[in-house]
Amino acid sequence: MWRYVTSILIFLVSHAAMAQGDETPVIKNDSTTYEATYGLRVGIDIASLLRTALDEEYTGLQIMGDYRLTDRWYVAAELGNEAVDRETNQIDFETNGSFIKLGADYNFYKNWLDMDNMIYVGFRVGAANYSQTLDRFDYYQDNNLFPVESVFPRTETTGLTAIWGELQAGLKVQVLNNVYMSLNVQLKRSITEDAPENFDNLYIPGFGRTYDTNEIGVGYSYGLTYRIPFFKK
Amino acid sequence: MNKYSLLVILLVILCSMASCEKDDLCIPEEAATPRLIILFTDNNNPLIRKPVESLQVIESISGTAVPLNAAGVQVLTQVDSIAIPLRIDQNTTQYRFERTLNGALNPDPINFNYTIGEQYINRACGFKAIYSELTRDIPLETPANPWIRNVLVRNSTITSNQDIHVEIRH
């Protein structure tokens, strides 16, 4: 069955290549030519699994994938769920929700021979749907005449959404045949976000923690992925 | 380039990024829960501020002296305005305004009643209380020897230290 799929894909891609009018396809008879593998790469983010195990205030799962379009361009996506239950001096809060990121990666690394590694820069548009719960707060006072009052409102605001733009830089390295390890760092900037009434988004799934003074977020991931090879070119 | 050295470099970047998140600290200058700002005026001519010779304010339930300004001073002399905290754990604060004039102590009780609300400040400081529907009642003194002639609520909503909320004429 895969033979048919690959045949169809080869047909489609070669057709597309002709339509784009790149270079005329050359029939390669040279047996020493190294072919690049094209396919869908899917995997899981180890960083969020590790953090789930180590940080008792955090639970998260993220799957990631990319698909090679051309020699250097890949379409890429991440999908995940994060829950944070954080206690701080003045506020205890919970954030719970899902996110999706869509975009593309550009490979700067010139592979030798049959190597298949990437040093890449990518961009994403991310969107999250989540809820924010205010569990506890202390009134902030400039004196200690009266005892500190903790209030437990436990107000949950659901259906919040946020959209952000994201830049990624990282690498994907083939460690075994069709098995890859990837590492990246992420810089994000919020585009829109719904804030709960008389409160704020202290954490946004996929975006990470927020800052009072700016719209910037940072993140990282450490992926283990497997490529389902479709065809070679 | 060796792919494992690349991995190590990126791991180092990652770890440094994770640890550079600085702790959130609430800066004391940030807007805290506002205090009740009281202005002392002349009962004969309320347009003129009239300083109190020596003033101390006592919280009636605990019997403790309260801070009268941002510096936390508990006794002020020749003072024409003070900023005192209000209780957050209940809707009433009972105060005794103790004036000392020529060595004679004269306490006058005033109760303040209000509704408490909360307002979000930021991540580090959390929430501050804001007060609304401020009213005052003056319990009867026995024997009656008030130095305070009148207490007026000028602003029944307390959201900042920039307004005058209560005027005391004496």
C-alpha cells in the first residue's frame, strides 16, 4: 500500500517541482548520489515530561511534528496541554489549558553526504485556550497593624484565549536511523490575550509565564522524534 | 561541526535561560491598600486647616497605637492631616482620637464603617483592598467632653492615598 502512496507523492512533488519551474529533473544514474529522505516527523517533548516529574506544580504534555517541503523548508507544528498550580507570596493560582503552534522551520545546516541534521530558525503562530483560577490572595498593605488576611476566592475564569508569535532557534540531530533528538529555545511575543476580570494571566499554556512589564515570553523544548519516511529525493 | 558539541551548547543555553528568571519582588512604592486620609480643619472656619497640638490614634479593640503617616510615626504634633489604616478583616474600624493639650489627654471615639473590595495590582504585590460606602458614627462619650466638633465624610470611596476622605472639625 505504501508503494502506492509514495508513488502518488513522488508524482505530486515532481509535478509541483515542474510547475514551479525550478530545474529540470535529471535522471540520476550515478549510484554514489546521496538522497535526502522526505517524510513526516512526529515525536514528544521530553522537557515537559521531565518537568512534570520534577516540578510538582507543573503538569504538561506536548507532541511535535514537522514535514519536509523542500530541501530547506519544513512545515512544523506543536500541540500540547499544560496545567500549572503555583503558590507565591501574595497569590496562589492555577492555569489549565491546551495550545497549538503552527509555522515553518528553515534549515541553515549544509549536510554532508547522507547526514540529515538541522540547525534551524523557525517561526510559529501560537494559540491557547485555557482557564485561570485565583485560589488565594493576601491584601498588600504598607503596615502590619492588623493581621494579614488571606482570602480564598477560588474564582475560575474559563474560555480564555491567547494568540502569540514565536521565534525558535535550535537543532534536530539524527541519532539513529529515522530517530531524531531536537532542542530549541523560543522567544515569544503576545499578540492578544483575554485577561480574567480584575486579575491577570500569570501563565499561558504554550506561551509560558507572563511578565508584568512586557509582552515577552520564553520557552524551550527537548524533543525525541521519529520520522516516517515517505520517499527519497 | 560535531553534532554532540552542538547539543551541549544548546543545553547550556537552555539551563542559563531557565535560571535567569528573577524572583518577583513587590516594590513597596507600588500602590498598596490605601489608607484613610483625614484632614483637620477649624470648626469656626472649615476652609482653614487647624493643626492638632499632639495627636495619637488608638485602635479600640486591640488598644494599640496606629501609624499616622507612611513613615509609621504614632504620635504627631502640630499635625493637620493623617493617614491611618482600616481593618480588612471586618467592615468596621473603631478608633480613639487622643489629643493632648497642655498635658490633658482627651480621647474621642469615632467608628468607620465601609464595604471592602479588592483590586488587582500585579503579580508580585497581588491585590489591594479598596473601600466604598464609607460612613462614620460617633459613639456617645460619658462624660461628654469632645474636642472634635464634627466629622464629615468627604469621599466615601477610598481607592488611593491622593484624596481626602474624612474631614474632622475641631
